[in-house]
Amino acid sequence: MAQEKCLTLRCLDISYEASHNLAFVNKAFLCRNEINGDTLIINQKMPIVSTSDGFNIYDRGLLNGFFISKDERFTIVVSPINVSAMLDVPYNYYEINCVFENDKSPRFYEITKNTSYKYLGSYQRYVDIGSVLYSVDDISKTAVQ
């Protein structure tokens, strides 16, 4: 399996999109790699929680509460993982709505399957980039140069 990646990025835009499950939303960060100029999209699948007031997106940021803003520069360290390594999130989008190449691979494709609205675990530690699942190992703001 590939090793961890350290990416220095600038956030160009943030959007919320429908996922393949009505109980989750996809928060998409459109970013430019500050080293090579390539663009990429970091996807964060977040649960939608049913409350007495309706439905709320359970957004706790990335990793330990790091919130990315548009035009912000940041460095993120990610490691590819298989869904079987997500032991701290027993009810997660990737287990429900993704089919992985094998039990070790981080590469997946999505399927549609709707589930009930319930929140369990630490969703902020996991993202996907280009249909590959990653664990966020570190994230920090990067000084403007």
C-alpha cells in the first residue's frame, strides 16, 4: 500500500453535495496543490442528524476540529486506508456505500444505499480523494510566502 502523502494546498472553494445516501452529505473542498499547481477535490462524508428542529449536518471540521476556509493555505498529511481500519466509526458512509477492490485496498467505487439518520464515531478523521479513502494524520495552516 502507498505511503502517507503530505500536501500543501490552497482551498479554492467549498461546497455541500448530495451523497449516495440520504443520511450523509458530501463536503467537497476544491483545492490547488501549491507545489505543482494541480487541482484536486477532498471529499468529507458527514452524517445528517435528525433533531426535534429538523435535520442538521454534523460538521466537526477535519481531524481535531480544523475548519478550512476559502482561500486558506494549509498542509494536510494523509495515509491511504481500507474501510476495515475505521474501527472508531462503527456506522460510516464508506462501509455502507462503498465497494472496495479488496479487503486491503483503499480504492473504492460508490453505490446508492439509504440508511437511517444516526451519528456514531469520529467522521472528521477520514476523507477521500479520487475514489481513494484516506486517514487524516495531521493538518495545519500554512503561512503565506
